[in-house]
Amino acid sequence: MSSPNISNISWGSMKVQGCPQVYKDCKVWPGGSRTWDWRETGTNHHPGVQPADLEEVVQKGVKTLVIGRGMSEALQVPSSTVEYLKKNRIDVVVLQTEKAVKEYNDLAAHGVKVGGVFHSTC
């Protein structure tokens, strides 16, 4: 299964190819996507993305995980989260969201088993 293309990104809105829903924040993986609901894990901009936010995507068997920190990079990514991914032998890329989407789409287009979590506002 291939990772779906993110076809559009703008402030507060993300569109994943093949999915009728428009997301504010989303998780994507080979064969699927869904809303990234921060309330599920108690995530906030600080301390930021937690391993629990990534666990679902990791369990899909991704080799690379891209994290979009928001348009103004307000969402933090603690070193413990990066270490969690490295411990699971997953390459991690952390970027401003528009750059993260471009990197994710490039990796997906080259057949990499890539997943991601993306914040589309601040």
C-alpha cells in the first residue's frame, strides 16, 4: 500500500488525496489518514508532540515519519519524541508544515513507506 498524497495545504485546512474529509490537523500512513485530535492524548503546543500521538502511525509499519510543526512552527517536538522514533528504527523529519508536506509527498512519490502528523495552523 502506498502513502496517500497530501493534495492541498493552507491555514487550518489539509486535503488528502482519496479522502472526502478536509482536515485541520491530520495523521497519514500507507493506505489511510484521519483527523489528528489532540484531545486524545492531551497534546498542546508545549510540550508538543508526544510518542502517544505517533503510536498509531508507527504501528502501520512506516520507515519514515514526517512531523509538521505548524505554519509558524509553534508546535514543539521534544527530544523524547524523536528518541522514541529512533528507538523504533524510524527516520524522523521535523519541519514547518508546508515544507513537511512537500517532503512527505516527495518521499511518498518515491515509494518510501512514509507516514506523518501535520498541524495546519500556528
